[in-house]
Amino acid sequence: MLDLQNQSVINEIKQILTEAREKVARTVNNELLLAYWNIGRVIVESEQAGSEKAEYGKQLLKSLSKELTRELGKGFSRSNLQNMRLLYLNYPICQSLSGKLSFTHYCELFSVSDKNARSFYEQEAQNSNWSVRELKRQINTSLFERLLLSNGDVNKEKVLSLAKQGAIYAKPNDILKDPYVFEFLGIPENKPMLEKDLEKALIVKIEKFLLELGRGFMFVGSQQRITLGNTHYYVDMVFYNKILRAYVLIDLKMGSLKPENIGQMNMYVNYYANEVNDDGDDKPIGIILCADASEIVAEYALGGLENQIFASKYVYYIPNKDELIQQVQSVINDIGEIQESENIKK
């Protein structure tokens, strides 16, 4: 067995190598991004010299792909060259490129047509250190639109805020989504399922569930026991959010939201506030995830509660992105019409 001194030396050497490898990876990534940006610049400048820009550009990419592949090998398909072109067009100042993101990250971002949404995903990918696969998953599940719709106050200011900064966790309801998407479980829509089975499935896929929950979440445990008098109660899942410095208690419900669900969660939150919280912890947050969270039931059952308790729904499939986008745009347009009407009255 290694003595403590030898183990300390090994740990220090491992740390040195880890930092060196990370530095090399960042350097390689930055140099590749710069190279692809410059290739995009050359392509765009060559296109601008053509008499028939659209047709010339199309033929240029085709011939370049063929010749570069023959001379340099793989990596120069027409789609890749097109993405290099887009890299330059979308980031004409190369210093605006983030070294935290790879070229493949940017290729995924180009699939998002709305500039505000694209900017949001770019910021979140940097803030949350998403892999390319994680970025793709968040785009496919319409995270931008779900965050905008999560607490019913969609407005242009919020759109711009998300685009510029990503998701900011300043208050408990900032962590909410509507709906939560559990497509990673592979459960068909409308398949009957018990709450305990859903809980087990989420624990098996805990890393993906943490990605869906958002930034700063740590899994504490499932079926966390609370004893009051001689009766035991169990919280389905407990997390801790490092950013909000608060426990987050989650109860899973297979059916619709019921008033008694909220009363039970209120009891859990009170218990954690009085018995579990340490100095420096903020008030616990309760989230009831239901197959159907009735807005009317939630409004009356949650109204007047001092504790931070929220209800949201979950789905087993990726929501229709076009419908979510239309829903967001509809709310923004309605707000604009109301504000315009009020200004006219004044």
C-alpha cells in the first residue's frame, strides 16, 4: 500500500498532467476554430468576386470540396465548408468566438434560425459546459421556448435577457420549465406507469435528468424519509441547487394536480426548512411534477402560500417545436397589442 506522502506526490502529478492536457485541448480547439473561420472568410471573399453570387457560391463549394478532399483527406464535405462559411458570416469578428465551444458546437447552433434562441443556446452551452450531444438535446426539446413559457410572463425583455445572458437563477421560479421533457426515458406517450417506476427510471438516467433540471443541481437521494409523530412520509426525489443554495424537493404524480398534493408538499418544505436546512441555506423549493398541471387548480391551491411551491407538467416525448414557437410569439404579440392600446388611451 502507498503511504500518505507517496499518494500526495501521485495526486500532484495527476493534477499537473490533467491541467496540461486541458490546456493543450483548449489550444487545439482555439486554433482549429481560427482556421475554420479563416477558411470561411476565404470562401466568402471568393464568392463576392463572382458575377453570379448564388450560383457561383454553390459551384465553388462543390469544386473546393472535391479538391480539398483529394489533397487533404476527410473533413471538407460541402456541408462542412458551408458551416465554415456560416462561422465567418455569423461571427465576422473572430474574437467573438468562444474557446469554450468547438466547431461542432457552432455547427449545431447554425440549425437554430431565430437569432435570439441561437444566442441563448450559445450562452447556455458556455455557462453549463454542455457537450455537443447535450446542446443538441436542449435544442431538440425547445428549451428556449419552454423557459419563456414556464411562469407565464413572456415578454420581449425576457426574450432579450435570455438571448444575452442565458438562464439566470436569481429566484426560485427561475429553475422552472413547462413542460419538463423525459424523452430520454424512451417511454411511449400515454403508456400506463406507476409513480415508483417513473422515479426508478429517472434515477437510472440521473445524469440526463440533471441536464433537464438545469444548472447547479446535485442529487441528494430518493424516497427521503420524513417522520412526524409516529408516521413516516417519503419525498420522491431531493436535490440541492448550488446557485440558489436551496434544497429542491420533487414529488411525481401520474395524474392531474390535486389540492392535497400541494398540502403534502407544503408539509415537506416546512420540515426541510426547520429540520434539515443549515445556516446559509435558503428556503427549500417544492416542485410537483404531474402528467397534467391544471392552471386553475394551481392558481387557487398555491395562492397565499408563503413557501416556494410550484406545479409543472412532464411529457415523455419531444414537444412540437413549431407549436411552442407559435405559442411564444402569440403571447409576445398579445402583450404588444395590449401595450399599444394602453398607449393610445393615454
